Amino acid sequence: MASGSDDIRSVFEAATEYVRDNTSSFDSDTLLKLYARYKQVKEGECNTPKPGFLDFQGKQKWSAWKKLGSMGKHDAMREYIDIIARYDPKWQTQVSKSTDKPSSGKQMTLGVAVSTMMNTDKNIDDRLKTIFDWCKDGDTKRVSKILDNNNVNVDEKDSEGMVLLHWACDRGDTDMVATLLKHGANINSQDADGQTGLHFAMVCEHPEVVRLLLTNGANTNIPDTDGQTVQSLIPETTAEIKQIISSFPNR
């Protein structure tokens, strides 16, 4: 008879197979969570050097893994499985059973309470969405209504250490950026790594967002935790963004 540890590892391996077959159906935030927990299971605590600023995707993956700290492999496997179960409660029926999986024929019950914040953007019920979810969806009317009618701090940080403006800049959503600025968002707010919305817009190559931020007074000389400012990154950006930044001197 397989031990409890063997059972959860079998389910975990099946879950990784499911993800491999359905990668395109997951949003980027969920894939980052899955990546981090997979690395924690396979390699343990993150002790690798932090990628350079310009390796934006690598830095995001590293940060997601690093945040797990000393989480044990068993917990990382369970959380990985939990995320898949919330995305698709019937996922196990889509994974072909291999000979080394439990042969009792009884589907294992994960027994995990559902957390709203762990759901993927596309599957969260509208009634449960937070202002961050609406921001990521690009729904400026909803975001504006929440900010107008509720006691919500437009500069409040989420569990990733980011404010709404960071997400809007990351998405390249000029309408959302304009909406947030209209509602008093701090244009120079920094995330957990010291990066501003302008850092995000520049690295993600969203020229119109860069232009909008600079027009509204964004500072190009704020260093992140690695000492990188927007000014110091100019040589590495696109010609279009270089031209935009050059038209806003002394920022």
C-alpha cells in the first residue's frame, strides 16, 4: 500500500502532466504560481542568483519561487494540486492513469478550502472579484466605480507587492493607467523590488504607456532595489521608447 507521501506525489505528477497538456489555457499569474511550486518540489528553497533587471520574465519567475521561502516539498505539492483543482475540479479525469498511480479506483479527495485570491482571473465569479481582478481584466468602468463608491486606497499593494498602477502598466493598458491617475494613484509608487510603473512599461515595451506616464510627471531617476533606474536602462530599450524619453528631459 502506498504511503500518504507516495499518494500526494502521484497526484502531483499527474497534475504536472495536466499542466503540460493545457499550458495555453492558464493565465500568466497562475503559471507563475505553478512554476514556483514545481521548482520548490524539485529543487527546494530558491538559492539561485536573482536574474538581471532586463530579464523581466526570468525575474518574475525567480521572485515567485523566492517568495515560497523554506516551504516544504509536501506543502508545495499540495498547493500545486490545489491550484489545479480550483481551475478544473475534474482535471483528474482528463489525465490518463499510469501503472504507478493508486489502483484503488477511488478518486482521492484533496479536501482543501477554496481561496478567492488563488483562483485564476478567468474563473473567478464576478461577485468575488477584487479591484485587482477588474484591473487585470481591463474593466475601467468597474475599477472607477469601486474607487468612486468605496473606501479603497488606490495605492494599496496586493500579495505580490504591486499596486493597481503596476498591473495596468504591465498590461500596457493606457486607459486603465489614465483612470488610475485620475483617481489619484501615486505615479511613482514602487513595488516590492523598488520598481515603478514606468519601469514596468519600459521593460514590457509599452511606448504609449511610457508616454502617458512621462506626460503626467513620472520620475525616470528612481532606483529599484538593484539600483536600476529608467534612465540607466535607456540604452537597452527600443528606439521608439528612447525617442519618447528623450522628449521629456530632466525627469
